[in-house]
Amino acid sequence: MKKPYKVMALSTLIATIVAGGIMPSYASAEEPAPIYANQDLKYPSYYLGPTGLDHAMKDTKSNMLVMDLYALTILKQADINLDGLSSVGDNLKTDIKANQKLTRENATYWLNNLKSGIITTNQNIISYDTKFQNYSRYLLQYKNDPEKLTALLTKLNGEISQNKDQVTKLVDDLKSFRGKLEKDTQNLKGNAEKIVNILTGEEAGIPLFQQQIEANKALIDENNKIYIASSVATAAGAYLVLSPFAPIGAPILGGGIYGVVSSQQQIIKAQDQIIKLTQDISMAKLQSARLTIVQSDIKNLTDTIDKAIVSLENIKTAWDGMGTKYDSLIKSAKAVDPEFLAMDITADLDTAKDHWEQIRKYAENIQSSEISFLNK
């Protein structure tokens, strides 16, 4: 059954994130561990509460939200398009497009596949609490009936084993996924370094664009002088045409008109070049910035997955520890251990039920949280 999610609207955040790769504070804030009054006490060896899950789960929610945030940001990033920059080779342009496509595929894989594994991990905790609450009264009822008690403990232990196996597979999947993201990061880093080298190179990059702008500015200045001089010559020629020296003034007029037209054309051409070169510089800087942001986001996603793996391994360890306790109890029940049969577990069982209920509430809180972007 699909779990309903509470949506955190981030419509106003998307522009900020895409522009600067900024992560909101609430997504990175460390989630406090569930409050349980006796969590620091030592429990008896037969204690059936969720020992260790308190601390193991405390970062699960924040890790999941941060991974959602970076994955969604990667999908929302504008295409890195260097087609208008002749200084960047076609092979590099193609490589960058392919790498960005791959990062989007991996971000989608997290959202559509791996994330559900964390949801399942939490759902298993919720489901186990339900069974434990239902079975707990029978644990007391069958305490002196080794056969029924063994069967009951074996059922609960079987659930623990399945939950541990699910987390183990999820950890393995996340480790494999992390390897893909690390490769994405390295590829994008290599692309970014090449782009920076090209754009800062004296022979093909932004410095060359700037030199060309300066050259065109100088050309405009020179043609402005020619334009002014030619305009004066044109005026002189027009005056001389009306004078007795008209034959002498005619060639001056012709040269003046040519100078005006020619200088105007040169000025317009140089101005157009400056506009294009300025746009090239802006485009180069923009695309380089986009590439850097995508690289940063995929690296941050990788780093957060590292943290998620640690949290999940701690959950696995907690399930493993509980399984060991159940194994010990099952062994004692089968052996009809007099010491075990003499124990009064009522109070500890009540404590375990309360402990599981606390953990359940925390797991439900994780289940009901999700980040999404609202398009406006």
C-alpha cells in the first residue's frame, strides 16, 4: 500500500537552489532522537525492546530529505549548453551533455527506486511494533508453556531476520549507487576543469574575448575620428561646389561621402561584434557556473548517501542485536531453563511496549515527510 506523504512546498526555493546550489537549513538540520526516559539504562539480557534503534534512526529523516532535495535540484537544473561557444570542442560539448543526462538518470533512480527502500525500512519498524504489541500479552500468557512460548518468539525473531535482510540489501544497493555517483562527480569535475582552462586561456577563452572587445572599441574610436573628419570634408565639398572653385571641391566631396559611409559601416560592425563577444562571455560564465553547480549537487548527494549508509548499517546492527536476544530466549525456553521461568518479566515487557511505541511514532514521522517542488 502506498504511504501518503506530507508535501513541503518549495516553490519559492527552487530559483535560489538552481542559481546557487543552496540547501535549506531545515533539510540539513539534525533530527533529534526519539525521547525515551530510560534509553541510557542497561536493559536485562532478555529485554525485547528496540535497543539501539533510538540512535540508529535519528539521522534517517534528515538524510532522506537532503537526498530528495539534491536529487530534485539536479532534475530542475537548466541544460548545460555550450553550443554557441566556438572555443569549446564538439567532443567536450557532447561529453558534458551526456554526463548531465546521466546525473539526471541517477537522481531519478534515487527518487523512484532507492528511496522506497528507506520507506520500507521504516514501515518494517512500524509493522513490527504492531505485531509486538499484539503478541506481548501472549508472551506473558505462555511464559510457563515452553512450546507455545518458543513458537511465539520464533515468529517474532523471523520478522526481525527479514527486516535485517531488507536493510542489508538496501545498504548494498546504496553502496553500489554511491559508486555511480562518485563516477558522475569525477566526470563532471573533469569537464569543469577543461571548461575553466578553455575559458581562462589566453588564446581561446574569456581573455581573448576581452582582447577582441578592446580591439573593436579601438576600431570604433578610430572610425569615429574618420567619421568626423569625413563629415567635415563633406561639408567643405558641398561649400566648394557652390564656389567658383567647384571643380576642385568635387573630389573632396566624393572622398568625404565615402569616408562617412565606410566609417559608419565599420562602427556598426564593431558594435555588433562587441555585443556578440559580451554575450559570449556572459554565456561562457553562465554555463561554467551551471556545470560547477551540478557537480557540487551530485557530490553533496554522494556525501549524504554515505551518511544514510551509516544510519542504515546502525539499524541493521540494532536488528541483529535484537535477533541475538531472541535466539538466547528461544534457547532458554526450549531448555526449560528454571532461571528463565522464574523471572518476572511483566514490568520489563511493559517498558518494551512503551519503547516500541516511541520508536513507531518516530518511524511514522519519517514516513510522513517528503520534499517536492511546486511548479508555478
